[in-house]
Amino acid sequence: LSLGEAKNLPTYPGPNKMRDCYCTVNLDQEEVFRTKIVEKSLCPFYGEDFYCEIPRTFRHLSFYIFDRDVFRRDSIIGKVAIQKEDLQKYHNRDTWFQLQHVDADSEVQGKVHLELRLSEVITDTGVVCHKLATRVLECQGLPIVNGQCDPYATVTLAGPSRQSEAKKTKVKKKTNNPHFDEVFYFEVTRPSSYNKKSHFDIEDVDEVDKMEIRVDLWNASNLKFGDEFLGELRLPLKFLRQSSSYEAWYFLQPRDNGNKSLKPDDLGSLRLNVVYTEDHVFSSDYYSPLRDVLLKSADVEPVSASAAHILGEVCREKQEAAIPLVRLFLHYGRIVPFISAIANAEVRRTQDPNTIFRGNSLTSKCIDETMKLAGMHYLQVTLKPIIDEICQVHKPCEIDPVKLKDGENLENNRENLRQYVDRIFTVITKSGVSCPTVMCDIFFSLRESAAKRFQGDPDVRYTAVSSFIFLRFFAPAILSPNLFQLTPHHPDPQTSRTLTLISKTIQTLGSLSKSKSANFKESYMATFYDYFNEQKYADAVKNFLDLISSSGRKDHKSIEQPILLKEGFMIKRAQGRKRFGMKNFKKRWFRLTNHEFTYQKSKGDHPLCSIPIENILAVERLEEESFKMKNMFQVIQPERRVLYIQANNCVEAKDWIDILTKVSQCNKKRLTVYHPSAYLNGHWLCCKATADNTPGCTPCTGGLPANIQLDIDGDRETERIYSLFNLYMPKLEKMQEACGSKSVYDGPEEEEYSTFIIDDPKETYKTLKLIIEGVATLEQEHAQYKRDKFKKTKYGSQEHPIGDKSFQTYIRQQSEISAHSI
């Protein structure tokens, strides 16, 4: 998601009129991300990107704009809610959305499981009357309101000529997945002899068709404002005419407010760019043919005839192809030979050594992606401490005389900036020993390739490597630290300007070009750069580049200083170390490094507890029934000691579990089984065993690779590549035609063929044939899977509740396909 900017927000009622706004990203009503606060603006610019794996089903992707209030709860200005099935309409394009009103009646999520039974009862006098039994079984995924959910349901039978009476279930405390299993009986029609004044008169059977059963879900609130509405369901009784009993799951719906529409105030608009992919991944054996063709790419001569290179040729943007290719080759340990092969081919096509690797080619994009994946820790350990300091201290560093603020001194600012550049430069050039092995091996191959091609240029061996490590790795990370996970948010304008100036200088220092000052369009930058026009800087860069591009280097994985991997507030349950200590829940600041997992009262305090990484034996989810709390997980230590932790939302819980699992993956004593529920009141809730040292009852879910960043699923990446080939099938066919044309006429017969790089038409044609066959086979498998799923799926089941619009669309498509095939 790219959260751009908001425009024309309504003015604040006070004299100031400006607002301090932030934007949140929600799956239904669960917040998973929030931007920084932009102060004093009605057109706030956020410029923040957010990427996440979605760990559960959802109906709406929602964006709320809040106005911060220091004294009271922040107020909602408006929202944008995109239905899951509509996400494809806006895929990968900037779109302005009008902000909509937010009211409690329209904010619903979750589903309810009901059973209805309409039965005929014959009275003593032989008269028939109808009774309706409504059984409210359970709900799932209700929203959490103000940090809690104490739900109950009311059931009402409503008809045109009767007073509706509401019957109410018990309140279920602290759960958003309540199990009610309560039955309510209603008389639908009565015998004519029944004439008590307090009851309704006889109703004709046709009246049944006009009746409806209504189920409302509420959150029992302790506040004086009354209970909060969570959603409703209205079912007409006429559908029970065909079958006297009916049982199904339903999505809860917003309250029907009698079609009274809110007046459409102009609340402003929000610019978003959403890229949403949903792939169905089969098991490994389905992908063998396509995967084999792809993994052979490094060995194909020429490399332009390989499947991976062809993917780069047909994709609209090289980045699209680079992401899954790099992940696939990293997963199978083939990334270095593949990048060496495509880089070699690119160097051979390059005419001028000064333009080496400067374009947005497949090689550049693949190396960028590899550095991002393999070098994330390297950036954390190298740049994060100083970037954190720059963001916190806010030293003035503006050196453009035109942009100086009142009271700022140009010389002081230059000195501040010079110190920052010097420190960052030193940190980078001293970090060669920490550079990840895979990056060093790629740089070695780039250096060799460039030196061989341009033998008359002694500097090309350096510029080939510096064009990546400085220009495309360190400089962008300094410029936009949030995109490289060095800061949680986009920095404020002043810090952003400081980082821009540092990034420009570092980029030029690393480029090793002859006339450095001439690189700058701005005279103030050229003047500032004179500080660094000393030989010692060029020597330091060359030494650093020599170190990171030397082959056969030892793998320095054991970096002595701890690397901070993740930190943040979560809630933990006391472990009961003292004999009579309270086992209550407390908010703590958690910190994970590659050495230990700790928590403290507040950020920067002394740790209250430290768990060495080698003592983490398993990290698993905790079932909600244990403490009636969502998003909980457990860290299991020796002697069955368990730390129970609650994360803030489902995305964060998944992140913590993944990263903790990965750092502890190589521990020798890792468990193979665990208890999915807690040990409470003398027994394990899951298996009812009474001894607290009973071995687990469920297999652990582990199995992730030990290397933090390279948690890659090869099948999933192959499925993504198949989807891309499938999407660009017309281009693949065009490329086949171009190969035929080149083979026969020895040249591009038509202009449109010249867009492809085809060095060897016959080899390229062979590869294309294999790709198209592999894609066709997978396409058949997907179609068959959909047909089988369509046959087995029941509308109204737990997976596809009634009211699931995306499933209704899917059913419509399937029935059209089957009608077409008939």
C-alpha cells in the first residue's frame, strides 16, 4: 500500500482551523498500521508505504483518517473502505477516493451461525399452529471495541401486525468468538380459540411470508452511553416454506436505518495505491516442469534464451519479474551463477564504461532485490544507530543559503552536516567485514566481468561495484530509511532534507568519478563537497570495494555486536517466578537481537528479563480460549517455562512469531511438540493432562530456514512466475513469432519484434515452447481445482457464509463457464 496524501479535509471548528491528522490501515476494523501524525494541515502528505502478508480472511480493506486530540479520544474524520472483491479494480494505480462518513451502524465485521426450525403443532382440539425455534450457536470474528468484546445476541420475530418481542442470550465475557448455543421459541400462528386480549389474534398463513427473524449482536458496555451495536441479520420466514429446518453461517450486516441517507458532506479525499495479489499455491510436484526450466537459466547459452531472461523481456516492468526470480534463485542457492550470467551479457552489450549498470535492466533490478533481502541486517547494524540519532536530535543541516531559517548560521549547519557525512562514511567503509557473503560473491563476479570487458580502464572494477553498493544500496537507504525498515515512518520534512543532503554526498563519495564537484548542479553542494576532496576518502572507498568484492572471503556471520531485529510494546503474562507472585498481565517494551530476547518497563530501561536465543525452544500461537485474548503467542524455554505474550494485532503477532522462530531455528534442543493452550487450574486446557511437565500434545509448526531474511517459499514464487507468464501470454506468443521471423529472414521482419532481445532464435524458441507448455499444464490444474472446489463448496458454510459477495461473484462466473462448456 502506498498512502499518498489527503486533500481538503474539513476545517477544525476552533479559531486555528488546522488539524493534526494521521491515517490507519485496517483489515475490517482491526488496525494493522498507522502513519505518522502530520501537524497543522488540511492537506496532509503522508508518503508512506506499507507491505504485509495478510494472515486471515477479511471483507474490507479500510483506511481511517483521525484528528489527534491531546485531551480526549482522537476523533474520526472519515474513511475509505474497499471491498476485497473490488481491490483488483484499483490494482497498482494511483486513485483518489472520497472520504465517507463513519457511524457505528455501518461498521460491522464477523459472522453468526444460526439454526432455524419451523414446526407444526397440533393442539388438543386438533387445530394446527406454527412454532419457530431459533438456535443461536456461535459467532466468529466480532470487532473488539475499546480493547474488549463482551458480546450478546438479541433475537426478534417481527411481522406487520404484531408487537415484536426481543429475547436475549447470556453475555459472553472477553471473547470475540462467543459460543452461545441457546434456543428461543416463537409462536408464529395461533389456534382461533386462543383469544386472550394480551396476545395477537389469529394470523393467516400468508402472514408468515411477511414475517422476518432478526438477530442483533451487541457489545455489553459498562459505559453510560449504552451497549454498542456490532451487526445484525434479517431473515424472511418464507424461505422456511420449502424446508422446515435450516442451518447456516451468515455475515453480519450494517443496520438497516430505513434508507435514511446521511447528507453527503464533503469530507475531502485520500490518494492511495494498492497492489494486492492472491495466489493459490499447489504442492511442490505441480511446479517441477516450470521450475526446472527456470533454474537452468544460469547454464543456458546465450543467457538471453533462458526462461528467467524471457520473463524479464515480457513483463511490463523489470521489477515485476525480478522479485519472484531473485527469491526463487536464493531459495535454491542459484542466485550467484544466475546474476553472473545476466550481468556478463549486459556488460558485453555496454559500449561506454561510464554507463555500466546505470540502466533499469533485469540485472540491476535483480541485484537491487538481492541486496534488499540479503543485506537488511547489514543495513541495520551499519546505518540504523546514526539514522536514529539524526531523526531524534534534529540538528539544523540546511546549507542552501536561500532555504536558511531565521536565526540559523550557515557555517554551523555546514559543520553539523560534515560531521554526519563523516560518521556515516566511516561506518560504511569500515563495515566490509560484515557484508553478507552472497553480496560479496555477486560483486566479485561484476568486478571480474567489467575488468575483462574494459581492460584499458583501471577504475571500472571499482565503478561496477560502487554503482550498486553506494548508488543503489546505501544512498537510497539513507534517503528513505522507512523503505529499508530503518525507521517505522517517513521522516519529518527537516530530517528528510538532512538525509537528502547526506545521501547526495555519500553517493558522490562512492562514485569515484574524476571531477566530483562538477557532479553537483547546485553551487552550495559543490562548495560543501570541497571538504571531502582529499585522497584519503578515495583510498577508503577503494579499500572497502576491494574487501567486499574479493572472492573466497571467510563467512563473517558471527558479528560480535548484537543486531537489533525487532522491538515494540506488547502485553505479557507474569511467569510466576516468585512463589506467591501474581500472574497478571502487564505492558512491557520487548527487544529482540541476534543474541537475546528481553523485556523492560519502558524503552531504554534496564531489562527485567533476558532470554538468550539458545534458550528459545519453540515459538507458537496460543489458543484464544486460554485467556480469552486474541493475537497471543508463547515463547517456550527449558524446563517447560513459558512466556505468554499478546501482540497488538494479527499482522504484528505473525511478524514476532516468524522472526523469533527464525532466530532460534538452529537451537539444538528445539521442541518437536508443544501445548497449544495454557496450563491453568492444575491442567493443560488442550489435552487435560495434569502434570505441568507433560510433553506437548501437538506437533510444532517450525521448519523455517535459519537465515532471518531468506524465509522463502519456492513453490509460492514459482506460482507467482506462472501468473506473470500467464498474464503476458500474448507477448510470449509474439516472441515466438519474432524467433521464427529472425530464423528465416535473419532480421526483424516487423518493427514490433525489435523490442525483444533475441541473440539465438532457435534456443529462445525451444525455451519459449517449454514455458508455454508448462504454463498451459498449470492453467489446466488451476481450472480443475476450481471446478472441484466449486462442486464441494457449500454456500452458507463456515468458509463461505451467506452474504459473501466475492463467493457469489465466483459462483456466477463458474456457472457461466460451465454453461459455456456445455
